[in-house]
Amino acid sequence: MILFAQVSIQTGQVAAQSGIGLGSAIAVVCSWQRNRSIFWAILAGILSWIYVIYFAITREEDETK
């Protein structure tokens, strides 16, 4: 059981250190869906969770589908 916990922790640390975060990925997708602009998608990726929360607050009914 201890070996499994060590492998799980190490895997989580490697995943957290490489690539983009979940907030950045969600922000880029939301921004692209709304604006269709690479510039705004990159900016949203940098702001990550701040943009995700902004998107959730300001979205319109037709964007929920």
C-alpha cells in the first residue's frame, strides 16, 4: 500500500510540473469558443482561473449549449 501511495504522489508531482494546468486549458477553450481569437485565448491561458470565473459569471444563455 505504501508503494502505491509513493507512485501516486510522484506521478501527481510530475503531472503538475509539466505542461499547462487545468485552469489554463479550460480558460483557453472558453476564450476560443467565445472570441475565436488566438490573442484572447493566450491571454486567457495566462490568467487561467481568473478568466474561467469571469466566463462563468458573464456567459449568456446561448453559450451554455
